[in-house]
Amino acid sequence: MLYYLLYPLHSTISLFNLFRYITFRASLAALTAFLISLIFGPVVIKMLARLKMGQNIRTEDSKKLYELHSQKQGTPTMGGILILLAMVFSTLLWADIFNKYIVIVVSTTLWLGITGFADDYLKHIRKCSKGLTATAKFASQITLGLVLVVVLALFTRSGTKIDVPFLKDVSLELGIFYILFVILVITGSSNAVNLTDGLDGLAIGVVVMVAIAFSVLTYVSGNIKFSNYLLIPYIPGSGELTVFCASMLGAGLGFLWFNCYPASIFMGDVGSLALGGAIGTIALLIKKELLLVIVGGIFVLEALSVILQVGSFKLAKKRLFKIAPLHHHFQFLGWSETQVIIRFWIVASLFALLTLVTLKIR
């Protein structure tokens, strides 16, 4: 918004020429999102507490898990509203709001944010213990995936090829199967973040690491000189996504201020589904779909632990882990909650660094 209001004044006041630069606007977007989260955090926490939007720790999942987390009972949840408010407002303030990539990623984020809100609303307001049914969640995610396929075909030149990390000029042509691939990316990324959101600050801390890596990836993908030098697909206009990634970074850090151990607020599905969907959408837009496995390595491991646990129990009546998702398994091994969180953050930062290394090793 400010880009259109202030940049035209650069011919009169040279200072406003700064708004031309994505790095300048991205930096201010991160700072704005952080301050919004920091300022409105206490207000949102009080509001959610007054509405009795407290976390419900269920004993039927695991008695031992309940004992480990019983002190979290009643902690305000649905804090993802704060993340979305900070992230979307900051993006609209500092980004080119008519850029097609910004429109797509903001729309996707809000779509899954609404899905998550409905789930949280049913659980905490209507007191339906399991919220939205799995069928309803998947229906929303699959529908979004199909809509995104159409949008990508009509408004971008992304095609149906996917870039292969570490290899120069190597891509996979998926053809009609690209439709299923887009659906897999959206459902997988949104649900993986949701599964990771089980300890104080764990999921949002990993999201921050991903946002940092994606800020670099989106910038170089939208810069013809950098993309040609690094031998990666040049996506005209995608550099504007750097502003969105920076907003995600700032909003995540601001939310982490209140969500760090011991958390005074949880993000809920309204935050986890939206953030996961945003990450998946960005990967699709800049043709870095396979890099999701690396940059979101923690999310992949968490989701994989659940899949393997369920599959192993159904097929062999044996459990591979003491409990799934993976972060609870380490708690059951005797790690303290803070040990699990910080060690997972460390691994997430290494995954982010490895992701950036792939830009040069080709």
C-alpha cells in the first residue's frame, strides 16, 4: 500500500526512492509485523482468556502425556489470529498489493486460516472435542489445491516441471500428475506444521527458520542476475514474496515472545494450518517444491513419525516410537520440554542452512 502512496513521490523527494527496493520494504515489513505482535499480544491473550478459549489437554490420548502437559490446561489458544493479523497487515502495508504472487499467497494463507479458525471454534466454543472432521479439513485443503492449480496455470508461467535440488538444469516433468502434486504439497505442509505444534514455541520457532531461508530464496528467484548466476528458475515478480516472508518472520518472532516456554498463548489450528499452507504455496510459486523436504525437515520428520507409527501399528501391531509425533517421543525418553524445543530449533536452523547451500551446489 505504501509502495503506491510514497514511491511516486521519489521524483520530488529522493528519500522515497527507498521504497523501490524490496530489501528495504522487507526489513520494515518484518519490523512492523514484530511490533504488531508485541503490542497486541497481551490484548489478544486477555480477550481469548475472557472468552474461555483455553487449551484442553485430553487424558484419553495418553496418561503420561497428560501428566507432562497438565499445567498447560486452560492456556489461551487460537493465538494464530495474532500471527495472521500481523503478517497480513504488514504485507499489505509494505508489499506491492497488486503483485499476483502476493495476492495468491495471502489468499491461500487466509483460506487455511479460516479452515483452522472453524476447527478451533468448534473445539473451544461449541465444545466439539475433535473440531472439524478429518474429511472436512482434507476437503478444504484439496479444494484449495485444485483452485491453486487453476490459478498457477492461468496467472503464472510455472508449468508442470519441478526443479531438482543439487543438480544443474535437471527437472522432473509431472504433466497431469502435477495436479496431485500441488494438492500433496498444500495438504502435507499445512498438516505437518499442525502436527509439530505440540510444545511451547516449537512450531513457530521452526517457521521462523523457514521464513529466513525463504526470504533468501524468493529474493534470488525474483532477481534475474542472481537467478542466472545461481542457475535457478527466474520467476519475474516473485521477489515481492520476500516482503511476505519477512512479515512471516517478524510475526513469528513477535508471537514467540508470548509462546516461548512457559507459553502464555498457543497458536491453534488457525495459525498452524495457515502458516503451513503459506510455506507450501511459496515453494510452489518459486518452483522450490522439493526443497520443502529440506527447509521444512523438522515438519517432514514430525509428519513421517505419525505416518510410520500408524502404519506400523496397523500392519504389525507394533509401535516404532514410544508416542507420535516425534517431539513427544523424545519427551518420553526423558528429555525436558525445553531440551526438545531448543534441539529441534538447532536442527531446523541446520536444515535452513543446508537449503541455502543448495543454491550454490548444483
